[in-house]
Amino acid sequence: MSQIDAHYLIRRISLRQLQIFEAVARLESFTRAAEALHLSQPTVSMQLKKLAETLGLALFEHVGKRVYLTAAGEDLLATCRQVFDAFGQLEMSIAEMKGLKKGRLRLAAVTTLEYFTPRVLGAFCERHPGIDVELEVTNRERLLERLMANRDDLYFFGAPPGGLDVEARPFLHNPLVVLAARNHPLAQARRIPLARLIEEPFIMREQGSGTRKAAETFFAEHGLRPEVRLELGSNEAIRQAVAGGLGVAVLSRHILSLDRETGPVIVLDVEGFPLEKQWYLVYPRGKRLSVVAQAFHDYLLTRGPELADASPPPRAPGTKGHQSTSRSASSAE
């Protein structure tokens, strides 16, 4: 076929094929796209083969284990996003017609917030049972990618992303504390000097994590550099490693909300801590929020702090009522 007209494409290309193609292009992997869409990898490959045959051009090229878009693939991806944006606008209009009885809310958050967001979403969905929610929890780098692609309604950051034109509203305090096992040698100490703390092995998130950057920046301001014994990709893994006595860590106090007074983890009383930060609700400036997204936005800004677990995590014995000097940090996620 020398020329393909729009009617031919409408008859031959399905929205499901476009969804599969967009997922592979975004995730740069057939396997990851199949997992994200709950499909088998052969199904993904077959649908993309049919799509390429319909267009008469290759959409991807494989270099080693990586997948890259061809020129035709780049054009199709831009078209996909236009189509999906149009459906998003339709969904928004329908949701506005229905009020808050029906609708969809798409959220994306940094991993530090994985403990807080379910509590807020649970309360919001209990009030609006007809709302469907999609929540993506990922690291800061992936979250920035989603924000720049405008894939979600609202985003949760530990610090407003620099260099992007966004609205950023603080909604919850995010103090960073030093975490240790309850039987740690420093558990009974008061006002632990930073020079003493730095002698301990540290457990940290991977490079690029906002929490790690905040901790390293704070120590660098004091001419110190922590010895990183172990890098882990999740806050829960770090919490468990600390409980196992593998080292100390700087984490958000909110991560410890599930610990009880007799739990295996405590907050050390360290000079300069906690590092006082905020969490932010972010979306592109000028974006028109759906009625559902606007309702959640307003709900979070007014109810977020009281929905967070206000009970403090267990502290080292003898530190009750003591207030450490607060310091600011660059970011925290």
C-alpha cells in the first residue's frame, strides 16, 4: 500500500495497541510494559507487530538489550499522547457533569510517601466511594519523567522540582531523623555530636534519592562525610536493615509511624536533627485540574496534616520533651 489514509488507520489500529505501544516507548522495555499492563510478553510483541505492519514501518529498533524508537515511532508516540490527552479531557468533562459521584484520580509520589498516601486516599475514597484512584510510587527521577510527560493529575515531591514551571503547595512537615536499632550503643546518649555519629556505618538510599542528598548535604556543611556501608532501594528495606543492626540511617520520621514504643527501631538524639522539610503537592502551572483532582487537592491541603499519624516514633530513653536544633536541607524523598 503506497499511501495510508486516516480511515484505513481508524479501521486497523485499536486504542489498546496504542496503549501497549506507549507503555513500551515510555518504559523502554517489552517486559516491563507487559508487567505494567498485566499482559504476557508474547501478546505485547504480537500487538506491536500488527501495529507496525499496519503502518508499514518499524517502530522500534533493538540495540543490545535496550529498545529505541525509530523516527516513525517518535511520530506515533506524539500522536498517542495527543489521543490520550483528548480522552483525558473527555473524562474530565464527564466527571464534571457527574460531580464527585464518578471519576478517576491519577497520582504519583516519591517512595517516602508510600506510608502516608494510603491513609489520605482511604479517607478521601471513603468520602467519595465512586472515585477510582491510580497511584504510582517511584523514585524522584521517574517522578520527574512522569511530571514532564503530564501523565498524572497530581504529584507528591519532597522538594519542588527545579527548572520546571509548576505549582507547588506544601501540605505536610517532613522531619528527617537519625534512625538506629533499639540496642544500639548510642541509644542512651543525649545530644550526640555529629563527629561521633559519623563514626557509625550508614545505610542509605541509592544515588539520586532526595533523602540521601539531604543527609549528605547536611554533613558536608559540617565538613563531614558518612561512611556508606549499604545502599538499598526502598525505605522499608533500610528500616529493616537498621533494626538488624547493620548501621544507622537518616529517614523521614513518618516512615516510623508503624513502630511501637517497644519496637526494634528508635530515633537517636543527634545535634542538628531533625532536618525540617516539607512535602509538596505539585502539578504543571496552567494545568486545568479535573473536578476530582481539584477536590483531592483541596482535601489534602486542609486535612493532610491531621490524617498523618501524629504520634511520635519511639525515641531513645531519657530524651522525652527534648527539642533538637532544626536545620534545613536541600530535598527529602
